[in-house]
Amino acid sequence: MSRRKLKTIGVLGGMGPEAGAYFFERIVRETAAGRDQDHPPVILCSLPQIPDRTPAILHGGPSPVPAILRGLRTLQRAGADFAVMSCISAHYFYPRLAPRSPLPLFSLIDDTLAAIGKMRPVPRTIGLIGTTGTVRSGIVARPFEAAGFEVIVPFARDQERVMTAIYGKKGLKAGVTEGPPRETLLDIAGDLVRRGAEAILAGCTEIPLVLQAADLPVPLVEPMAIGARAAVRRAGARLR
């Protein structure tokens, strides 16, 4: 029996490495497959040496754009048909990257906004947990608010706690997914729900490593899972 040719997904990871690996795993889990060959081809370029996005956004630190473009060219040479970045903060640079990308570059934020609009009921108030770069830059809030959603974020002190949970010596980027990082994010998600959030958006790609849908009384909107499903669909494979 003939089968249609599947497109090859390019994943630019390393921001951080565990998030890239998690995104690849989600692609596998979101695919309906009866055999190995039903899965779409995936090329993962894990490039941890890309400069940190948060200092670049907030303080004019080294731009990640040149390194991201190098990673995208690597994916193109390896045979990817399109690409996605497994980092929300990196999407701050999307307007500069997309026109220069050698591959079609899809946005996790656009895919997430489209997916939320299809939820029933549609959550109109979204609690955003992400890096300070993501929160302050408005890369999530602006398109969501333009589409009629209200976005609420942690108070300043709690946002500092989010950054410690992600970047601290015993934080997510250090490979710690139990104890304080998880407890902190659960506490902050709970506060956003008490303030009226009808859904929690995991606005940093490390957050799903510790925060699960079953932990919350409202839906957890996970751009990594949404983006993985979109990538599977674009590749021409079947969704689970």
C-alpha cells in the first residue's frame, strides 16, 4: 500500500537542552502510528551556545539572532522542510528571524493562540508564567490581548521567584525538576487562578517539566504540546 511522503520537522533546541528533548518527545507522543515508519522524520539541532534570550531582551545582552540563524541553516542542510524553536523567549526575535530563515519558521505563540480559540469553553483570562523577558516584552500578551483575551502575570516579587525556579542554582535549567522549583511554580499558578485566571499558560518551555495539567483546577495551556501537534500535522502525519 502506498503512503504519502512525510515532511521532515526541524527543531531548533538547546534553549535549554531539556526543553528541546521534551519537544521531540512530544512530537513522538502526539503522533498516531502503528509502526516506526508512520512517524514523521525529525531533525533536532540542540545548540545550547545560543546567547541567553532574557538578558538580550531586557538589558541589551548579546543577540541570539546570529546563532539561531546558524542553527536554522544547519537544519536546512540536514534536510528539514520547516522549523520550530523550542523556546518561547526566542520568539521575541521572531520578526527578525522569519524573513531571514532558510526554512519556513513557525511560531509557537501563533499556534497557541489558535489552539486556545478552539477550547470549549474559551478561557478569556489567561495566567502567564514565563521568563521576565517574555513577561515584560509582551510577546505573548500583545497578540493575545489583540485577540480579545486578558493576560495576567505574577506580581513583581513572584516573578523573581519564577526566575529563581528557572535559572537558580537548583532550578530547572540546572536539571532540578523536584522540590523548590515545582513548589514555587505550583504556588504562583495557584495565585494566578485565585486572581481570576481561567487557564495557565506555560510561557517558558521548561515549565512543563514540572507543572502538569492534573496539578491545576483550570486548564494548563502548553505551547510545547500544541506546537508538537502542529508540527506533526504540517509534516503530514496523523495525530493521536
